[in-house]
Amino acid sequence: MRVMAQVAMVMNLDKCIGCHTCSVTCKQAWTNRTGTEYVWFNNVETRPGQGYPRRYEDQEKWQGGWVRTASGGIKLRSGGRLKKLLTIFASPVQPEMDDYYEPWTYDYETLTNAPLGDDFPVARPKSLITGRTMAIEQSANWDDSLGGGPGWEERDPIVEKLHAESQERIRFEYEKSFMFFLPRICEHCLNPSCMAACPSGAIYKREEDGIVLVDQDACRGWRQCITGCPYKKIYYNHRSGKAEKCHFCYPRIEAGIPTVCSETCVGRLRHIGIILYDADRVTKAAATKDPKDLYAAQLEVMLDPNDPEVLRAARAQGIAEDWLDAARRSPVYALIKHYRVALPLHPEYRTMPMVWYIPPLSPVVDLLREQGHDAEAAGNLFGAIDALRIPVDYLAELFTAGDPAPVIDVLQKLAAMRSYMREVTLRGKGDPTIAEAVGMTPQAMEQLYRLVAIARYNERYVIPKAHYEMAHNLEEMGCSVDFDGSVTDDGPFGSGSGAPVPVAIETFASMQARRAAAEADQAPPPLPPAGDEVPGVR
Amino acid sequence: MSVFLWGVLPYLTLLLLIGGLWYRRRFDQFGWTSRSSQIYEKSILKIASPLFHYALFAVLGGHLVGLLIPKEWTYRVGISQHTYHLMALVVGGIAGVVCVLALFALIIRRRTNPSVFAATTWNDKGMYVVLTAALVLGLVATFFGGERPNGEEVNYRDTVSVWFRSLFTFKPNIAAMEAATLPFKIHVVVGLLLFCILPLTRLVHAFAAPVQYLFRPYIVYRSRGTRPVQGSSWQTVGQKRTR
């Protein structure tokens, strides 16, 4: 047993309203640069829909992820090492600009410089690639809320597959359709196929927290990782000629604060925590024969942080006590393995993804309500989950390689929680038979409710800090606070003097105060003053 | 002049090549990339680029055989000068022509596709001139460098190859190179120029050939503490300044 720690995320899809705040704040933080205009480390897709880049789930075409070999091992779907080296001179099996979109800006200058005339001046779109005037045909989120126009959603690879299998048509007429939002970041897989495909060995997994990063100095721009990643979450910076990807906001995680996408999430639907897993069992689990068993296999790889055997092995591997404590309090572990309400995205790619999702009950609830039923009653909900096969089958293709059983199981738990808590609200006491119907106790029901519905800040995010005794290893360095007083005081030479203070320091200080306040159950302190009044921040 | 061209320039080239590569390695790892333009256009690239590279390997192999193996050795194994010349002409000629055609296809792509053209730097343009010149002049030398204008036959294995091998003993045989025909002389000078500029252009990706991929484990774990520490100048060689 080789115990390793992994920072993981769970997203509660029922709470996603598709506002794209996560995408926008992520972009402002990380990819608002030349060369990364089309790069969205975080994007929110409407499902059913084609996703971004379009139809990325069509692995027959894009060749991402792993496949099981006849001898019971796994190999990259796009080919072995020798084939990769021999065909390195072009890497055509991957999206082009048109599969993403051609980024543009507007000719705003015309608006202010146009001479007086009879017509209003117009800011025409200009390509950020060629600089020429262009016609906007699509973007990262062209089909938001099923707005892609006729025929767009039918091109969703999952819709096509379900259609081929069951001859059932998913209806896109407004009153018969269902939809939900799927925010996606890099999966920070336990068995990443991007990493395996990289000829330079530039992509690596951090031993401490499992975050998958691209060494920008070692990347030589061979672009094999883009083919390798089945989620298409590695992007090519077309200006620097290097691969870039979501890095789980590692400078923030190291300071013990959540990622930008989580911090700014309006629906508070993201949970971040630690998972302990057995690194020795990953490859074997990834080679599980039946894709439908991969979900269970991945659960097996995750270790119980309360098991003394596991703790002993973890300590032997040098995992610190505060990390083990965080693993025990991990909301992510609770949702994934304890309550079993979170599911992995496309386990059939065999990469062992580490961003999991609580599937949405809302398509079922919405359909029930539209048909005039009481969408909160346990009996109605249980019956509907069984009857409304199309949403369930669709979710199963996303989360369990097509096996509806785990999805039904999760949806029933969510339905039971909804009904149980309604009883609590209306009658002051829940009906224990509802909890028992899904194999849970009333107490567990209320704990789950607290975790996913109340979702307090310090319960959503349990992130142990990187160790200060190893602070010289931190990738964000240059904190110059070696004068008296706290970082919020003026420096020795007045405000704004000395070496630049990393932005995360300010965030960390205010975050710590807010956290302490939350723990003391008080109102959060006022935010620090903005702009010049904050010393050291320019 | 002869002493500079055939006695000094080769060593200067080697110095610039090694020095340039050291500089890139030490200060500009971030700029060390093939700078692929595939994301803008792939239908021409996916044919022309592998064709160009494979033909280039054949050309490279031909150069090594022609320059390093003395003609006495091939005589001894029973290959006459006529057979050798025919083989070199056919194999080398085909490889060279394919290489040049693929290069032209890539240059046409680069010029006609607005996205690719917009991503082309002056560094790239200069590099393409030298690269094209070296390849075309090589073809000219292959087909027309075998005899002087007066009809006298000159075997490059008696001239260029002898000079090239003498470079390794640090006693450059300048006279041998002086005896070569003009097409070969020009080709050699342009070829040396190509190697001079190589580390400062996108061609440097040739020295990143990832052979280690065959041997490394699929999953790479790295501790936060083992980040290779080296100087890194952010503004990179051969690239457009970011806006």
C-alpha cells in the first residue's frame, strides 16, 4: 500500500444555475493573455449539448483516454510510444481553432473616432488571430441553455449514442426537454492520459497533493497531450507554443484557500477536500474489464481515512498529521465514498478522474412539476426516477459508463433527502421511513442535507496548507513581511515600498479572518479597503 | 578568404551552435518549442510536415554517408564509383526533391493562410530563406556540381568529404575544399550559415527530439521541491512579443 494524498473536488449539479461566474473569474485570473484567448480552464456546458470543444466526448474521433488491451492491461487509445514518436511531425487528431472558436474583439476605436454622419458607427468584430474583420459563428458557450438552434443538441455524442441504442429520441421541444449545467475543470486524474502521451515528460503529478501541472520549461509543444486528454482540458497556447491547463489554483491551495472557481461560485456548489488513495492499485483499477465496474473500482482505490491501517501507512509515507486530519474531515470523501452521492465524469476513459459530480435531480423534479404532480413527495419522486428513463440514461452515460443503477441510487437519496427535509420543515420532524427507504439513517440524512444544502464555507472547503517547514519549496515565493507588524500594517518605508507582495497574501489574510469569523459563527468582518490603501498591493 | 571560409568558418559555426544551444538551455527553456501552427490549419500540415521531416532524415543520412565514409571503403566492398554516384543521385535526388516540394507546400501554407501568416515572425522568415537556400543549393550541387564548366569531372568525395573529415583532426584540408566546384562551395557556406542560426530560430526544436519517451514511466510524479531551478529570461528568442 502506497498512500498518497489528492486534492479533489465535488460539484453539486443541482445547484448550478449556469451563470458562468466560475469561468469568467478563472479566465480573468489565469487565461486573459495573448495566446490563451480561446482557453477556458473552467467552462460550463449545457447538457444535452456538444460541450467545449465541440463533441469532445466523441473518442472515436479524438482518440482520448485509455483502452483496455486483450491481455488485461491498458494502453493509450491514440497509440503506443513508438507510434507516437514516429508520427510526431504532425498531430492532426485533435481540435482545430474551428472546433473551439476564433477569438475576437471589437473595433471600439471606430465608435469614438468616426466622423459625424447620418449613420451610427458600428464596432465590427476583429479576429484576435489574424486581425481581420470576421464573422462570429460560435464561441465557447454558443449553445447556452439549449440555445444552439435546431440540430445542435442532437449532435451531442451521448444523445447520438442513446438514440442509436434505444431508438428513443430525446425531445428538444421546449416543454418536453430537460437540461442541466455541467461545469468542467481539469480532472487531475489519478491515471492521466495527457501525462502518458507527453513525449517530453513535461506533465507531472505533484506527490504532495496530486495536482497535475505542465512544466512550462520542459514542454516542447508536441501537442500529444491534447490528443491524450479525453476531456480536452489541455490547451495549446498558440503564442508561446506550449501546453497549458487548469492547475487547480495551486498557489491558493498551497495557502489553504479554495480555487478561484470555487471561491466565486454563486451557487456554492463546489466542495474541495483531500482524498487518500493507494497509488499501487491505480493502474490495476484502471484496467477493470467492464467499464461499468470502473466507478466501483475507483471507489476501491480511495482509502478510508479513519482506518488505523491506512493511517499507519500514510504516516510511513510522510503525510503530515494536519493532512490526515483534513482527510478525515474531507467533504469530498464524505460525498464520494461515505454517502455515495457523487459520481466521476466518464469513468470509461479509464483516467480515474478526481473531480466528481452529484448528479442533478432537477430534470426529474422539473418534469414532475410540469406534469402537475407534487414534485417534493417521496413516492412521486421515487416513481418518477424509475419512470423517467431518458434523464437517468443520459446521466448514466455521463457518470457511470451507462450503468443506470448507481445514478438511480444517488437520485433516490437526493429525492429522499428532499422529502425528508420537507417533513422537517412542515411538521418539525422527519419521517424515518423515507430515510430507511434509501438505506440511510435520519441522522445521516440531516448531515447530508447540511453538507450539500447549507454548505457552510469551512465545511465545503477543508484544505490543509502546504507545509511551512518546506516553505522554500512553495512555487509562489517573494513574500517580504520580515518587518514588525502584520501584513496589513504599513511597511518600514511606508505603504507601497519594498518588494511586491504576492496577491495571494492579501487574499489569505482576509480569508483567514473570514474563516475565523465563520467558525465563531459571527458576521464576516468588512472587506479590507481596495486599491492604494492596501499596503504592498499595486 | 579560403582560409576563413574553409578553415575558420566551420569551427565558428560549431562554436555558435554549441554556444547557442547552451544559451537556450540555460536561459530560454520556455522558448524552446516547435511553435506549431497546427491549431490554425491542419489539412496541408498533416501531409506536408511529415513528408518534409522524413525526407529531411533521408537527406541527413545521405550527407552522413557521403561525407564520413571514404570512397576507398565503398570501393573495397565492390561498389564502383559509377554505381555509387547513380545511387546517390537517385536516392538523394528523390529525397531532396520531396523535401523541397514539401517545404514549398509549407511555405505556401504559411503565406496564404491568414492565421498562420499572422503568427509568422521575422525570425521565421529569415530562417525560411536560409533553409530554402540550403536545400535548393544542395539539389543544384547534386545535379550540376559533378563537373566544372570546362567539362572536367570532379568527385565531391575527393574534395568536400576529404575536407570535412579533416576538420575533425583540426588540420583542415583547405586545398581539398578549394578544388570543389562552385555549387558545392556555395552549398557548404549556406549550410554552415544554417547551423549558425539554428539555435536562435524555431529549428532548435530538432534538439528536443524526445527519445527518452520510449523509456520513461507513463505516470510522472514530482515533488513540489524538485522543481529544476534555472535562470529563465521571460522574453524568448524567436518569438513575437506578447501584447
